[in-house]
Amino acid sequence: MSPINTAHPLKSKQERPPLKDVTSIAVNEPFLRKRPALTPILEDTNPQPSPPTPQLVKPFDKLQKSLSNCYSVDILSHLLHLELTHPSTSSKPCKLRARMVNWMTDVLFIFKQSDHTFFLSVQILDRYLSMHSECDIHLLGVTAMFLASKFHDKNPFKLDVMCEKVAHFAFTTLQIKQMESQVLKELKFKLSERPSSWEFIEAFLSLPSTDQALKDSLSQVCRYLCYLLALQQHDYPPSLIAQAILLISFELNHSMDGQEFRDYFRTAFMMSYGLSEACEYVKGIASQTAAYQGLGSEGPTVNKHLQLM
């Protein structure tokens, strides 16, 4: 019986060529010697300018407008439902409230925050004052703007900005955070439970049956009057104030027959009782007979930002 050969066939010296021979064969190949260098291929001697980046269309803005037009009737009905299920809470008159709201108007215009942020800030301020009338109203106003900005704005206030540029170091960041926690607990984390007059006006102007020319003529005047009315505390429902503002704005523009416009209100808001009284109240505010007490000689800061009246 012959012995078994245990040697691996690939490890035999006869079949394995020397390493130097393999290297010399590869280097001596003609196609490898004539291969062009990679640097000229990668480098572009005449670079072409890159095409300009196309402007991105904001599809969400168009979608929001189209959805608002489609569902504006449902939105208006929902706002009326919220108004009925969440009645206003009467708060004690505060001497510094008008000055605080006036200052909040200036701050939010300077920092280019939304209108919804302002009206929610005023609502948070009033709701908390109805529970704690002796609180620090300056700290409360700063906190209300901070909360409302986080609720509505795409780029909300940062805490250090509120402390440094809004409050001018009158309060520390810890004080603002503690006040924020206290406000949220008192309001049970329900910041926007009652719609504002501006929300009713926006929903009304988004109705498909509303003429576009009428929308354009009424929008800015209504916005101005809403800011003026925020300076005063009143017990009128927001929808009724919205109707009064729209009617007064219409009378200033003369875009439509007055009776026809009132009938339009009855269809849209499903009520119009007390409208004459509310109109007199709004006219009194707009004619500077009651709104500017305690604001000083400069009057409402909204006049500086919206010079319409």
C-alpha cells in the first residue's frame, strides 16, 4: 500500500510561478504603459457654469388657500359652535391691561409675528387675569406672547430672545418658564378654546360666494379695527363683533347694498341680533372716544403699523 500524499497541490513549487515574474509581466504589458493619466480626465479645463437653482414653489400655501375656500362654510360653523360651547369669562378691569396690549401689538409687529399670535396672546392674558388679577402683568404679557408664538408661528420666539430683546432682562429665563408652566396649568393646557373676531372675519371672507374685490377692500380695514378693539375688554360675542366690523368696513368702502350685506350676515353667521348695538360700540372705539385711556399721547401703536384710518 503506497503512502498518501498530503501535500497541497497549489503549494507545490513546480506549479507556483515566482512573484517577480508575475509583476514583470504585468508591468511590461503594452496597454498598461500607454494608459493615459487620470488627472486630465477628472479636470475640466473649461468648466460650465452650473444652472441656476429653480425657485421652489410653496405648495402648502396654495393648498391652504384652496382648502380654506373649500371648507370655509364648515370652518365658520365650527367657530360658531366653539363660541357657544365656550362662553367668555368676565374679568376684573385692569388699569394696565390696555397699555400691556398696546405694547404687545408693537412687539409682535416688530418681530413680524402673525395676527393669530397677537389675538391668542390677548386671549391668554385675559383668561389668566380673570383668575389672578393681582399677578405681574408684564411677566404675564411676555409669557402669553411666548406661548401664542409657539402655538401659531412657523418660527416662534426663542426663550433667550424673549428674555433679551423683548423683556430686556427684566425677567430671567427661569421666571418665564415658571410663569409658562403656571399659565398652562391654570388654563388646563387649552390655549385656544374660544375663537377671536379675526378668525370669524377670515372665515367669512373665505366663503366662495364672497366677491374677491369685496374681500380685498374689507380685509385691511377689518384687521385694523380688530387690533383697536383688542385694547378694550367687552362682553360681546366675537362673532357679533366680527359682523359689526365687517358692516362698518363695508360702509366705508360702499361696495354693496347695505341691506343685502346684512342679509348675507344672517345666512353666514346664522344670527344678527344685537348688531346695531355692536356697531355703535365699534364706531365708538374707532372714533377714539373710549379705547385710548391710559395709553399716553402716542395712542395705539397699531396706528404706526397699519395707517388706514
